[in-house]
Amino acid sequence: MNILKAILFGIIEGITEWMPVSSTAHMKILNAFFPLDVSPEFYDVFEVVIQLGAILALVLIFFNKIWPFGRSRNPLGEGILSYIRKDKFFLWIKIVIACLPVIIFELLLDDLFTFINEKNEMIFIGIALILVGIVFIVVEFLIKGKKFAIDSTRQITCLQALIIGLAQLIAAIFPGVSRSGATIIASLLLGISRPAATEFTFEVAIPVMFGASLMEVLKFSGSVSFAEILTLIVGCVSAFAVSLFMIRFVLNYIKKNTFTIFGIYRILMGLIILIFLR
């Protein structure tokens, strides 16, 4: 049963990680109904590290977009620098800038935010789902019919990347906000098109999710059984397989549609949590 549950967790992770609906919220809801037979300490690791399967799928799909090394018509310079692609190099600078607020928070400030615990966590998640859902609907209304100034991640400036990173910080503090939700909303308000906002959000996810998984593993000090390791591996593989489809689906969907449907979904999920799971 644990293996079947791990597959289900991977499916939910692979679906919700790439939509601005908070994968963390969905994982906690799923665990409330179908709890994994693992220790509470290991579940905290599982909930974060299962994202590795999803992020590996993203790296595979985005490899040509993000890999900075190799011959190109527009190299960074001469000599050894001719093997660094200029556009990819500057893209990674912006990705790193967007990650800085979260890195600083995790290393220096995380321990200061202890007001969210197991007793009130679902309430915070429910409220965050609803509020961000409303913001999505309002933002889509405000930008309706407007022409976006930026329609490519190459046009995003370092200052805009920093603002997007600060928005991402809100998701790091409040569960249920959704990292992708916060960054996409910030991007839209900055005049970045939906496809470019989504693509940059996905690219920023690569170091953030790898880093979060690494930190969770390093912080873990308990014992782990073979069954728990197998459960994690199965969950990661399942998340990887589903993500291969979902990433392409979301990118194609956003080319012709708005984020309003995600806002409505978030409000409904938030109400369900506050009514039944708080």
C-alpha cells in the first residue's frame, strides 16, 4: 500500500508543481486522507525531496534553454569564454538574483518565523489559497487586453528578477501561497507576458528546488528504513513521469489562456480546507 500511495503522491506532485496552486498544500491534503506509513520526521523529508523527480523532468525539457556551455554564434568572449553562451550566461545571472532572497531567508531568517505549526498550518494554507486565488483573478482583470512589454525571458532585467525573487520569498514564509503563484503574479504586474513569466518561474525553480531538497536531507538526523527509501524513490519516479507531460501542457495552455481558472480553483480548494480540514 505504501508503494501505491507513493505513486499517488508522485502523480499529485507532478501535476501541481507546475501549476500555481501550491503543490505543498495538495501534498498535505493527500497525506491527511492517505497518510504514508513512514515516520513524521521522514515525511518532512519526503514532502520536499519528492520534488527532485519533478525538477529532473524540467531540466530534461529545458536543457537547451538553460545549458550555458558549448559553441554558439554569440559567445561570452574569446578563448575559454567562447564555450560559454552569452544569452544563457546572463539568464543564469538573473536566475541567481531571483534566488537570493530565498537563500538569505533560509540561511539567516527561517528560525525567526515559527508562528506556523502543525495546529494552525492548514488554516494558513486555506487562507493563502483563497487570497492568492483572488489576487490572480484581480490581476488578470487589470491586465486584460493590455500588451505586455516583455515577451521573452531574455528581456527580463536584473531588477525585475530581484522583485520576482522577493515575491518568491512570500511563498517561503507562508505555506499555500505557491512559489510559482507568487512569482507569476509579480511577473504579470511587471509587464511580463504569461508564457515568459511561466518559463522564468520554471527556470528559477531549478536551483530553488535542488537547494531545498539538499537542505532537507542535510537537516535530517533520524534513522531511515529501506522501505522508506523505496517509498521516496517510487514517489520521485512517479513525479518525474507525470511532470514530463504536465510541464509541456502548462506551457502550451498559457500561450492561449489566462490564469483565472487557477485562481478559481485555489479559492475552491481553500474553502474546502477551511471547512473540512482545519
